[in-house]
Amino acid sequence: MTKNEYLDKLRAELKKNNVADMGDIVSEYEQHFAFKLADGYGEEEIAAKLGAPEIVAAQFDSAGEAGKAGAGAFVKIGLFFTAIFESLLYIVFLAWNIALGASAVAIAVLGGCLVGGLNIMGLIPYMPYSGSLLLGLCVLGLASIFGVATVYCFAFLKQMIKASVRWHKNMTGNSALPPLSWNPQFSPKTRRTLRNILLWSVIVFGVLFVIAFVVLMLQAGAMGFWHHWNWFV
């Protein structure tokens, strides 16, 4: 069954069962198809995993009664402690994301100083400007890698929270919407942009690191140029 066939049949079944918010429900399933298609799944495979539209519509038909009855006390207690544990994980992951973003900014500032020949408070050891320029561009490439990683991790955290909220709602019987993927959901354009930035950043970092190392080694006349200029003294 194709995407359009599945959604049309689901819409018809929901209408037959007089389910409220039919448009929102169909929209959620349409979004589910879009996300799964972006992950490489086929329309028939997605439809098969969702189950027959008649069964899905029947779940929404009984969602009102399930919502009134609510989940059992044991289930609610379990979900409560699960939510606490998940919240702790999210806080730790958020701290990691903030540290990753701060590292990206710090590395970018270092790269800008090397390219611009700036030495704030004498923190950067001496090196000829040609080597400093190459190394600075290399470091800016590394900053871009950290930046892309930061964007991805924040998107991953956001999607994790959305998927968890959806799961909790489904478990308490207040809805029967399709589960959300835990993977970050980007538009095709955004995905291509991030991929291209990451690819070119890795190339710039790798190539310029080797070139900068060779240039500094030739300028110092020694393989250990950091010893020649007393970087760690």
C-alpha cells in the first residue's frame, strides 16, 4: 500500500468512526511517512509496520474511553519514575551539548587569532605568519566540525524529548499516534547543507593540518618545530 492509499483509507476510517481531530491525526501519520522515507524506508514497508488503517482508526475510536479510564496506577508510577530518569539523562546531554558548543566557539576564536596574527595576552606561542595562517585555517575547519556536531546533538536532544513525550502520551492511553523516531529530523535541504559543511570542514582540517605541519617544520629546520620555538618552556 502506498503512502497516499494508506492515508486516504485512514482518513475514510476515521471519518466513519467519527473521530475528533481527524485532520491532525492524518497530518501526524503523513509526517511519520515523510520522516521514514527520509531514513530510506519504502512506502509499502512503512505502511506495513503501521498496521492496517482499520485497526489504527479503531484505536482512536476507543481512545476517548481509554483516556477517561486512564492508565493503571502501576503504569502511571512506572512512567513517573521513567520520566525522572529520562530528565536526568536529558540534563546531562544538554550539559554536553553546551560544552560542545562552547568548544566550537573557543576553537573558532583561536583560529581567528591565528589567521589575524592576534596574540591576546601572549597565550599563543610564536610561529611565522605563514605557518600561523595555515594552522589558523586548519583550526577554523575543526571549529566547523564541532559546530555541525553541536547542531546535530541539539537536534537529537530535541527529537528525543518529542519522542519521549509521544511515547508517554500513548502509554497513558490519551492518544494512539505513531511513535516518533529518535533520530534528528532535518529537511532534505538542511541535511545536504550540514553534510556538505561537515565534508568540506574535514577536508580543510585534514589537508591544511598536514601542509601547516610541513611548512612549520621547514621553517624551523627541525621536525620538532615546537621544541625549536620553545612552545612548552
